Amino acid sequence: MQILLLEDDERISFFLVKGLEENGYQVTLATSAEEARSLFDNNHWNILIVDIMLPGIDGIQFIKMLRYKNILTPVIVISALNDTIDKITALDHGADDYLVKPFHFDELLSRIKALTRRVKYQTAQTVKNELICGDLRIDLDQYKLYKREQLIELSPREFKLLHYLAQHKNKALSRTQILNAVWGIDFENNTNVVDVYISYLRHKIESPTDKYIYTVKSVGYMLQE
């Protein structure tokens, strides 16, 4: 886990860097908000630990700047400011937690672990419900198809057909399998409706340079990346 520590007090920063590294974290120290801001260009941070009282841009202004840029990295504020209004101000401007100096190091470790668990849980809850096949993205929540992020209009049946093919991409599916899954097992087996709708899909999603649906001789069709 990568931690960015923004702290200008040399004694405190030495203590925190040493303790965090001994507990398996990789820590980068910045002594000013300006320095910390420059470190965001080429790095990814899992947690930020930010002091409020800093030279130049203070910790609250730094957090506000991050949130304005839609940088959602979790932030733990550490500060000697103990008034309720200071805590409220920090949390209202984007901090995720607030720890008052002096604090026990084990409490900081506990806050880091708790915040990490929360972020992992939130990330798991917001995983996109979609299928990807090459340049095609099938949004299963909104029943929409995108090709290179351009919306392609499909009828409900076309979408269901593509969804079934994508669920079994790179696998040959017989016409009977497709018919039963998309139209229902009681549908007339002697129909050519599968071939007709495959043709509809090809017309909408394919081009001379983009081919997705392949005919498998004597079997049926396959969606391939």
C-alpha cells in the first residue's frame, strides 16, 4: 500500500514514516502541499495522511483542491487542532477521518485499516455490471450497447441475442441453443429467426474492419474478440 504523508514537522514525520514502514507500508513524505501536489502527476496513492497547519497552502485547502479535481483518494487528517469546528471543517471539505495530535500510533494504524476496508467494500459495491468484447461494451444495468463508447441502438431482442452471445464469447453456439435461450424453448424450431437477427446485429455492430460474429459451419455462431 502506497501512503503519501504530508507533514512539515520533522520529528513527527520521522516517527510516522519509520512506524508505517515497519508495518509494511510504503511511505512518501511531502513537507508542503505544493510538493504533495506535484507528486500526484506520476503516482497513485492508496491513503493520504495530511496535517492541517502547513506552510503556504494549508491541509484543508489541499484537500479541497484534490476533491475539486475529482481525486478521491482517502484522506486522514492529523492535527493538533482539537475543536469540534476544526473537525467538521475538515470532514465537510473532503477528509475521511480526523485524528488529533498527540495520538497513539496503533490508533493511526487502526484508522488506516478501517478506511482501507471501507474503500474496498465501496469499490466492490460499485463494480460495473457489464460485458466487454473487443470494442463492444454491453451495459447490463441500462440495457445499452456501446462501440468505442458510441451508443448503438438495439431492439430488446437484438440486445438479448448479443447478451447471450457475449456470455459465451469465443464459444460456438448452435442455432438451437441460441433459439432456446433468446426466444424460448417452445419457439418454432424450423424458423430462420436466428439467422435473421444475426444479420441485424452484424449490420449494426460490424464494418469491413470490425468483425465480431462468426459463422461456425454446421454448428451456428460465435461472438469472438
